[in-house]
Amino acid sequence: MLHIVNKSPFERNSLESCMRMAQEGSTILLTEDGVFAVTKGGVSEKALKNLMASKKISVCALWPDLEARGMADNVIDGVKMVDYGGFVDLVADSANVQSWL
């Protein structure tokens, strides 16, 4: 399953809810202000690293959104950066897509 989170972890608890529900093999894609979650030293770094390691969940972030916020050089190790084409591929390759609002 592909989980899409577009809200900042400072604004809403969408990412926390998503991480609780995501099952092994899922992918979490962070877009818009959701990309604030993948910054080194950020509030979500430890939880995301644990999630990637323990549940084998892939975490991706939309590159143009990282770049627009000046965060492209400060991304947590292990997070895959995707462009719009990669976003489309993730959606097309997923049997189910859940957007967390």
C-alpha cells in the first residue's frame, strides 16, 4: 500500500497515524509540507528510522517539495527522493493508495 502524507508533523498528527497503520512492505510518500518530517535532526527522524528498519517500510519524499523548502541537502539517510514521474510510478505500482489528511 502507498500512504501519502502532505501535512507537516508540526501541524497535524497525520504522519503519526500513518506510521501506526502502515504494514510491512508499505511505502510512505511525503509531499508538500509533509517533507518537513524527513529532515535530519527533526521531530520525526527517530520514528521514521525505526519504522524503516523494523517494519521494512520504504519512505519517499517528493524532490521538488524538498527543493522548494530548501531541505534537499538535509534529508534522513535511507529516504528515497522521487520526482513527479516517480510519484506517478509509485501510485501506478500500488494496489491501494491512502492519503492522510
